[in-house]
Amino acid sequence: MSNATPSAPFAGVADEQRLRSILYRGAASAFLFALPIIVFLLIWETTVRLGWINATILPSPSNIARRAWVLLDPADPAKSILLTHIVVSLWRALSSFALACVLAIPMGLFLGLNRTAYLIASPLLSLLLPLPAVAWAPIFLVIFGQGDITIIAVCFLGAFFPILYSTIQGVRAIGRHSLWVVRSMGASRFDIFRRVLLPGALPALISGLKLGMAHSWRTLVAAEMLAALTHGLGFMIFAARSYMDVSTMFVGIVCLALIGLLIERGVFGSLEALTIHRWHGNGKVGSHR
Amino acid sequence: MSVETAKILPLRDGAGTKPKIVAKNVQKYFGNVLAMEDISCTINEREFVAIIGPSGCGKSTFLYLIAGFEKASQGELLINNELVVGPGPDRGVVFQEFVLFPWLTVLRNATLGLDIKGVPRQEAEERARKWLRLTGLSGFENAYPSSLSGGMKQRVAIARALSYDPEVLLLDEPFGALDVQTKNYMIQDLQNLWVEANRTIVMITHSVSEAVQLADRVLILSSRPSRIIADVAIKLPHPRDLRDPQVRRYEDEVTALLSAEVDKAMKRERQTFAGRS
């Protein structure tokens, strides 16, 4: 085409090259991440196969993988035992996390903004924050008995305090000058909230959410061991002890680790990439790399 | 020199004689501490007034009173003959530490005041771009503040305060956080901006050369509790060069007045200290 700018094909080539280099770098970092794990698994496998470790106490990774495959039953996903456990656990963890967000974020914003309320609540929070949520489990068991409500209540407490605390700190860290700037622009209360308080508190809030989710996930296992009747990864691990089924326990542990990692990297990693990393990126002006 | 007898001498084109900001016997206490004894002054429309004084004398407090962030304990503060009751979009403020919003790009920081006013996005961007150009930031519209140098951040803050068209621009030690080279360059570089802005400007500073180079009038405050001890009109056209002997003469005059006050304050401080021990 005579109209086509001469630079267009070069731009295409540059784009393709850039995409390729991004893919290459992604693959390289994934490999670097996986390498120590692979080496670790190989050593583990070898020591078990050589009989240096009793396989009934520590089964080999291949054994655990085989067990996971059986439990997963990929031929019929609807009836897969492992998938059911995972879904039930995820549902409990996520619903308690969501509940914690809904209550802790508004409360945190309020306590962060209201000095008097903060002074009253602060000593209580300092006392409750370091308390492991599982400690409440027996009390909830007395009130609600075994079942989802007890598990969700315990996980909720695990997630609630880190989110509340981070939200308060995030709001309190916003300087009065920031508020003055928008107030001198004639901002309404809602404008101040939407344009300064919320984005200003977001970095702290995200780390609070991350911590809250991690706490919720950790508390879940213990709560399920104590209070679950039929399902959940914690229940699966705990129930397997009756049959001395160590490989099933390890399948549960591996699932907990993998899902925890996925939530941390996948969900919160991309949330951070969209916000904090973009705002405070190390990219200098003029360079788009 | 008392305030009543001080003559207002407009020198920038268009600087009027209509009073814009009037302070009548303004007093400010912080708890039991008297920070401001009695400040009375009149700042006229489109005048550039610099307020200078020993450190800790409450210069910034006076600016915050005008901005409406703080309330006077006694006396009245009027803008356009109306009592100041709180902050408002008729006054734009630039702080020493820039106070940009890191989650907004340069352009979005600059349009913020207009966004809050509800001005359509395209018009807001057009108006903000004009001030970004005049502050020398063209090409940086889509950058985030974290990637800018201190001098550039302060340019964004100035553009942001001018974009929403306030009648009064309040500058709180705007060059105080910058290194000497950047500061000197910016003062020189932005001289035309103030003429272009054509607003009433009040600048707090502790630098005599800054005050003399930029302002139409320099108010000198005493140490705490502060009063206005001198009102010096700088009768020179803009832009000004610090090497100009006339500018130098004003600089010497203001320095002399200010150091006499600083000497007094220091002596008083030493006496109180000696009396205590």
C-alpha cells in the first residue's frame, strides 16, 4: 500500500520481538522458580526408593502423585473425592474471607478516621490481633456444634483482624495535607473518600487482604480437623490418620500448599501489579520497558 | 512601618488596587501558646505577596488561615469581603512537600480539581494541559509521580493548583524542599508563569532572594508571637534578575530588617534560657 507508513512493518517486528522476549523471560523465571523444587523432589524420591527412609511414614513423591490421581478420579470429575474436598475447603475459606472484608474494611475506615473511636478500640485490637483464631474453635463448637458455621466463624476471625488493622493503618497514614489539597478543591465527603482515602489506603489494604486470606487459609485446616463432619482438605488429612493413609495426608498437604500459592501469586499478585507496582514502578519517564 | 501607612504599589500589569484578602487583628493560639499576636494586612487583587520571617514564626499558619484549614482565635479574615469559614475552590494551595497523589498520572493529578467540580473530561484535560505546558511538563502527562524528580513534582503541584482556576494561589514554601540548583532554576523558569497566571498570589518563604525576585510586596513577620514588622514594596518590573543591582538593593534592605528581628529573637531566647538556669 502506498499509504502505509514505512515504519509500520518494523513496529510489527518490534512487537513480536518484545512479545517473544516477555514469553522467554516468563519461562525462564518459572523454570528458576521450579528448579529447586524439582531437585528437592528428586532427592526425596531417591532416598525413599533406596530404602533410607521408611515409605510408610514418608511415601515417595511418585507414590503421593499416584494417590492424588486416584483421589482426583479425572475420568468422572463430578464424583471426584479430592475435587469435592478442595471445593468445600475453598468455599469455606472464601466465604469467611468475604465476610471479613465486608465487615473489617468499613470498620477500619471508620476507626482510621475517627480519633476517639480509634483510641477506644486500639487497646482491644492490640489484645485480639496476636490471638490465634483457632483458640476460639472450642467456644464456637460449644455454641454451634460441628459443621460449616463453626469453621467459617473461626476462619472469619483469622481474616478479620489483619484486614481491620491494615485498613486502619492505611487510612491513618494518609497525611492531612493530602486531605487539605482536595478540600481546597471543594471536594465533598464522598469525593474525599473516593479520591483520597480509598486509593491512599489501598497499598496497606492489599497487604491486609493478603495477610487475611493467608490467615483464613491456615486457620481453615485446624478448624476442619476439629469441626468438619464430612468434607474439606483438613478433614481429609485428619480422617486419613485412622487408616494410617500417609499418602492421602500428603496429597492434602500438597493441595493446601499449591492452592495457597495460587491465591497469593495469582489473585493478590495481579491486584498488586494493577495498582501499587504501576504507581511505584521502577520505570523511569520515557522508557516503556 | 505600620500596615495602615504602607502604600500598595501595583507593578505587574493588571495588578489592581481592589482589596482581595484582608486580615484584621488576626490572633492565633495553639492551646495556651500565642502563635500570632496581631496580624493586620491587606493583599490586593492580582498582587504577588511574599511573607517572610524567622523560622517557627507562624508564617505557614497564616497561610493555612487564609486557606481555611485553620481557624483564627481572634480577629477576622476576609476574602472578597466575605469571612473565611473553610477551604474552598477559590483558593489553590501548593505545599512544600508537593502532596501529589501517587495513584494518579501527572495529567489526572492536574485535572483533579476540575474532576471534582464535575467539568467534562475533555475540557478538564484541555485546561490542565495548558498549565502543564506552562510549567514545562509537556510530554510527561502519562507518567506517575513516583518517576519524577522533586522539581518536576512541584511543577505538577503548581499546575494542579492553577488548573481549576482559583482566584487566589497560596504557596507554602514552594521551593523549600528542592536542592539549590533546582530551586534557582525553577524560580527563574517560572517567572513568566506568575505573570501569565495573573492571580492574587501569597507565598510563604524563608528565602529573601526568592521573595525579592518574585513578589510585588514582601511582608516581614516578627518571631513568635508574630506581628508584621515591615511591608516592603518591590518596585521593579518582571522578570527580575538577581544580579541586577536594584534587586540586590531590595535584597539587602529586606535582609537587614529580617536579621535585626532574628537577632532580637535570639537574644530574647538566650535571656529566657539564662533566666531559667
